[in-house]
Amino acid sequence: MRALLAMLEDLDSGLDEAFAVVKGRMAAQNTGRSSSGHVGAKVSGAGEIVSVEYDERWLAFAHAFNVSRETSEAIHDGLRQVTPTDPDSLLAGTTLGRLQRLAKDPTALAEYLRERG
């Protein structure tokens, strides 16, 4: 029972740790640039566009097609920098990640419970 209680305590602290990781990743901002550098875009860790900035001198004479293309390039560059959010990458190196691996390996789980009991 002590081992199971210790495991539940690890799970509880692991959830707090995982929520902090997710919150940090979502708050992160990545700045993308167009290939010519005339457009910059900030994208949140959740993949939301935060802002788009233009070189005003270039914008005054740029064709609408080029404005659209470079805006798209900058946004895509920002999105490429967003840290992947699949569950395995989110949990990598965390207590929940370790517990997840234990759940898939009965021998390792038995050893963990033996150490904690």
C-alpha cells in the first residue's frame, strides 16, 4: 500500500509538472521571418498568430501578391519553430513520462513498486 501511495504522490506531482510544461510551451513566442526579411510574424506556442510586422518602406511599394506570399512565409517560419505538442514529447523527461514508461513495462513497474514499498 505504501508503494501505491508513493506512486499516487508521484502521479500528483507529475501532473503539476506536466501542467507547468504545457503552460510554458503555450506562452512561448516564436518569431518567423519571410525569406527576404520584409515581414516578421510572432506565433505563440499554441500556434496562434500573435502579431505580424511589415517593413513599411517595402510595404508602400509592394504588390499585393508579394505581401501575401511574404506574410505566409513569415507565419510558416514561426510555426516551424513551435515545439511539438504530441503527448510523448510533452511528457519526455517528466515524472509522468517516467510513470508512462513504467505502465508499459511490467518488470520495471514491479521494480519501482518494490523500491517504493
